[in-house]
Amino acid sequence: NPRELLLAELGRVSKIYKQMERALKDVQPTSLDLDTKKAYEFLREVRPLLLEQGFVVDAPEWWDQPTMRLGARLRIDSGEGGEGTGPGASESQATRLGLEALVRFAWDISVGEHTLSESEFESLAGAKAPLVRLGGRWVELRSEDLQAALKLVRQAGEGETTLGEALRMAYAAESGRHQLRLTGIEVSGWLSPLFDEAGVAEQLEIVEPPAGFKGELRPYQLRGVSWLAFLERFGFGACLADDMGLGKTIQLLALLLHEREIGLEAQAESAGLGPTLLVVPMSVVGNWVRETEKFAPQLRIKVHHGVDRHVGNKLLEEVAGCDILVTTYALAHRDREHLERIHWRRIVLDEAQFIKNPQAKQSKAVREFLSPRRIALTGTPVENRLTELWSIMDFLNPGYLGAGATFRRRFAVPIERYHDQGKAEQLRALVQPFILRRHKSDPSIKVDLPEKLESREYCHLTREQASLYEACVGKMLKSVGSAEGMHRRGLVLSSLIKLKQICNHPAQALKDFDPEAGRPPEVSRSGKCVRLMEMLDEILASDEKSLIFTQYRQMGHLLSLMLRHEFDREVLFLHGGTAQGRRVSMIDEFQDGGMEKPIMILSLKAGGVGLNLTAASHVFHYDRWWNPAVENQATDRAYRIGQDKTVYVHKFVVRGTLEERIDEMIESKMELASSIVGAGERWLTELSTDDLRSILTLRTDTVEAE
């Protein structure tokens, strides 16, 4: 009987909400009238209890919108600039600006996008009801919000401070026992383009292409040069985070030529500043020299590397005769006492993710070098953790995001652990003025690149691989059941590495191959190897070149032996131990050497960044890094400006194993990975034993038949 069921359910409601008993006294209850105060109590306190019990409770649409609560909006007025902000601003003028620039600030109390007038705020402050009408809308007036707003207006109100302090103050408004939500920052004056949603790069005055640049700068590249010049002019550090292949190198070279042509270089020399210090991974030292000689031959570039490198007074003499001094991250630490004696014109970090660990020696070293201008170049400002972003930003604009512990508490933990979208949006707004991030797919880029076709190549395990795989999983699950903490995480991680090696080739996992024996490992022992040989046979028949990326140097060595034996051709293998001179010659041989050496194997760490290998039309990811950002970086060795062929990307996945399951998980979380946080392997170590069993257990129907 529907009527009896309804009354019974209303009776259940009355046990939770006593006011309902009054309505149920009517013969035919139809409604329960509540005043504003009681309606508020119902929505805030009773409704959640009813929802927990399975009841559907319709509430006004505005109730669950946080914009219908009091918030704070910060107005910053930077003035109209004045001396020191023009295109020819001197070094001393620029250093007085940046985050130390003096600005006027004032706090407003707001509801959503609506800023309250003084009379509206006084009216709200005098209201006794928890729900009030404002501008035709209901507003939830919590006592803690009102007290926080009154305290903010009375204590902070308005005044003058530095830009950095004003911005830190804005995001500190949400901290404390009673948080007042920050609804926005409104900036006027010469700083306004930095904080405009459209981005400064889309609206600033575009500089003229430098006359000394030997080549053509695309419109988006000229915008990038103009953006760098704008931020440097006002004393800010800048992170150029374009996709790999969009030409970060030539944008920096064009910036140096631009400042030379408008006289800033002469000003720097008269101010006693040295040249630009460029810190790079060793693998791209030669690339920077070649690109400088090709596109900016007027710039004098020297390399600080090798056993014969200059130190002490000889280094001082060397930098006096160059525009760019290139060194490596390792030497930035090793030669720190010599490099920090020089007051550099600017410091540039290429592949700036190399300082992602703020406690690493090289990260500490580059922070101590003296320079009024700092630039970071990277295709992946965040690979795994948000602290990597903090480390880069703290190099560029020291103190801007607060101390490391403060940043972790305020942003990293809420975003990474609890997926707090509000905090993610706040962080994006904070760093957006200082990071220029553009993708090849952006309509405004128009790089005219050919098509990129990605596919997964699903492979089977051989019987030998399956036996090794199941034994490894069984041993791990038995061990981790009783292990805890760091010991457990170590067991899981070492087992994951072993399983990936088994999927690659048994010889890598067992280390049962003797390179002195004269013959390579058998291809037939690995389903992946069999598939790779099949595909390369077809590719070579079409006179096309290929890059093969592997996470493991040992696997790269095994592949090079098997490929040489299978196809009777020399195979190039670039890894972390390859000498700098040989790296350069390898790249030249692959790029310009016809089909004599059509295959290059690269270890992901050594060859995944900074190289131009557009002669390849096929890219193989033989084993997976499980981080989309790192894999995309590697793919971009071939898929970049200068590529005129369709690029085919082949990602190898062994069916029925952890490779297939984790690939599916990454694909389902790609949106999160590409927006704030990357995906690494460490998160797997936190899984429960049951989850590990589900992910790692082999599906026997995917094993290669006898």
C-alpha cells in the first residue's frame, strides 16, 4: 500500500527530525512550514543525516554552491609603471621590480563574483538570520565567515606592500581555524597583463624579430620571446614550458639577440655582469652549440666541461669573452665555488626538471648563483610530484610559493592526496603568470606538423616468461603480506622492476647471457622481441628509420646485439655512459647518414630530452615508464618542428600482465595526469596486497601457446 509505505517512511524521518512529528499530526499531512532559521538548520544539519539513511532530499540549486558564501577578493594596484619599466629598462632598475615591486592593496568582501558595497556588508553583519537575500539570491551567512571577514577588513584592510607579499597574503587568507574563501585577485596597472586570464603572451606588445637571427621565427615563437622579455624587464623569473619540439632553444637564442640589438647587453657589461650561464643535461651540450652556431652565429658560446675546463681566474677570463657559457648540472655542483664567484647576466636551466628534487646538490647549487634574471626551460614542469613545480618556481622567484613545508601543507597534500579541485585552481592561478605552457595541439600554434599516429602493440609472454612471471608474483605476495613501511615498499618496487624485465626478455631478468659467447640472446624467448623484429623487418623494407626507447641500459645492449644479428646492420645505442663527442656523432649519423644506420636505441633517461631526431618516422616504447609526460617527451625527439613525415608511435604492452592493467589505469586517469600531477611507479608501492594480487596476477589465457 503506497500510502502506508509513505507514512512509514515519514515516521522514520520523524525519528531523525523531530519537527516532522508536528506535520504528521494532521489527518492528511501535506507540508511543513519552516522559518528562515529552521530551514537553514534543516539544510545544514538534518539533510546530511537523511541522505546517509538513503532518503532523497531535494534542495535549492544554490545550496551546494560554495559561491553562495562570503569570500574575500584582493585588489592590487601596481600603478602605471614609470621609470624602469620601459623596453630599455636597465639591470639595476629591473632588479628593483619583480616580486619586490611596491603595490597598493585593498580587501573586498564578496559573494561569488559580486563585490559587496560597504552598506551591503554592514547589512549582512547586522543580520541575525543564517540565510539572507542578496541581489535576488539566498546567501548562507555562517558566523565563522562573518567573523573572519570582519577581522580581515579591520586588520588587513588596505595599504602598501611588495607584490610577492600581497600575493602570499591573498592565499594565506584561507589558512587558519576559520577559513575565508579567496574568490579572486584583481590586478590593475602595469602588472595587469600578467594576471589576465587570456595570458600575457596573447596581449603584450610583440618585439621585432632580431635582425641577427638566421631563420624564421613562427608567430607563437615570437610571442614567446616577447613574453620572456616582458617578464625579465619587470624582474620576474619565467618558465617556458612549451611542448617538446616547439622550439624553446631558438626562442631563448632570439631573446639574447633581441636584448643585444636594443642595447641591454652593453648595459649588462657596464654593470659588471657576466654572460648568460646555461645549465643543461650533458646529453644536449652539443645540441646547444650547434643550434647557436646555426641560428645565432653572432653569439659567442663556450662550453665549461671536460678535464681541461677552466677554473679560477682563467674561468673569469673565459666568460669575459663569451655571451653564453654552457655547463652541466653535475658541474654546477662540482664547480660551484668557481661559478658562484661570477655575477651572471642571467641563469637559464634547460630541462629544468633536473632540479625537481630541491634537496639535490645540483638544485642547491643553481639557487646560490648570482643573477638578476632567471629562466627555466622544460617540457614537463611536473612529472610526478607537485614539489617538483615548487622547486622550479623557487629557483625562478624565490619565496613566492612559500617555504617547502608550507607549500606541501597548503597545496601538495590537498591536491595529490584528496584531489582538491579548489586548491588545484588556486595553484594554477598562482603560477599561471610565470609559466608559458603551449601544446602542439593548440589552435594558435599552427606548427604544420604531420600526423602522429599512436598505437599499442599487444604481445604475448612465452612459456618461459610466464613461468618466471608467476614465480616472481607468488614470491612477492608471500613476502609483502607480513612486511610494513619502507621495507614493504622496497619489496614491491624491486618485484615490479623484476616483472618488467621478465616481460622484456628472460635474459635481462636472469642475467644468463654471456656477451663474450659470440651470439646474442635468442629472440624467440621473448614475445616482445619477436614482435619488434617483425615490425622492424617491414619498416626497414620501406626505407624508414626508427627510434627504440627502453628504460634499461642493459636491455638496450641486448636489443642492439639482437638487431645487429637479425638485420646485419650497425645499430646506434645512446645511453648515459656515451661520451659527449660520440653522442654528437651518433646524432649526425642517424640524421644525415641515409639508411646505413636506420635504427637508434636510446635509454629513456639519456635520450628522452633535448635531442632532435626527426629522421625517424617510427618511435617504439619497448618498455613503459608509466608516466605519460616522460613518454611524450621521448616521442617528441622525432615529432617536432622539422618533421615532414607521419610519425608512428608504437607502445608495447604484454597482455595479461601488470603492463596491460597499469596501462589501462593510466589511460583512465590521463586527464588528471595531464592537468596537475603525473603518474610514476611509486604509487604502486602503496597498494594493498589484494590490489597488488589483482593487478599482477597473470591471465593464463594470454600466454603464447606451445
